[in-house]
Amino acid sequence: MSVLPFDQRDGSIWMNGALVEWKDAKLHVLSHGLHYGSCVFEGERAYGGVIFKSREHSERFRKSAQLLDFEIPFSVEELLAAKDLVVAKNGLKNCYVRPFAWRGSEMMAVAAQHAKIHVAIAVWDWPSMFDIATKMKGIKLDIAEYRRPDPMTAPCHSKAA
């Protein structure tokens, strides 16, 4: 199956408060978020153009950033509006929504409190993993053998990259 790489798609991505062309949404290879994992994200779905539990996701997104000691420079209300805008701008009704934030390239050190916090929101078509016949049968779940790391090892309650 041939899949179009994400850096070659068309559409718009909301980035730091403005819509940019999908192919122009870039960051530098020496961004702190890439090297030190100072990045947080949410994985959301829109159904019929409405993002499921959008407010709850936005609140958790901001809390995850606080756990990594950085502040998202947009309010929950601004994030809600931005997510709705980028879903509408891309003309998608049923899609995956990915807001994420990261420390930029202003500093390259483990502690980078002076690195700018960037925020982007991308959306893309991501159809169901199951055809209708499989959905009607239901799915089987199992319990994984692995366990979460101890909460004192890292801020494991954050959805960090």
C-alpha cells in the first residue's frame, strides 16, 4: 500500500496562531523538542465536523505542558477555535486532529527555559481501521503484559513525545 508522506500533503496547518500551507509548516533540526523530548501532544478525532471532547483534550494538553515545565501560549478557548478552524479549512468532517507543542531552537541544552514554545495543529483523513462487517461483530480486547513506569521516574502523566 502506497501512502503519501506527511511532508508532501496538501492542506493547511495551524502554526503559532496562523494557518500555513501544509508543506511550509517546518521546524529546525536543532529544535529542543526533537533532541530532548520537550514536546506534548493530543490525539483527537472529529466526527461530522465536531471534535470529540475537544475541551477536555485542550485542558489536558495544557496540563501536560505544565508537567514538563512549559506554558502553552494559547488559552483553551483559542485552542478550541484553532482546532475548529483547521478542520473546516481542510474540508474534513471525519478526521484525526493532532495539536502539539514543543520547545524551539533558541537554546540547545538540557534545561532550555528560554526556548520559545511553539504550537501547531494538523488534521488529516484517517478512516476507521475496521470495515463495517468487523465493527458489527465487535472487537476483542486483551490486557497488555507490560506496566506503566513508576510515576517518580518521569512526568509519565504527560502525553510527551
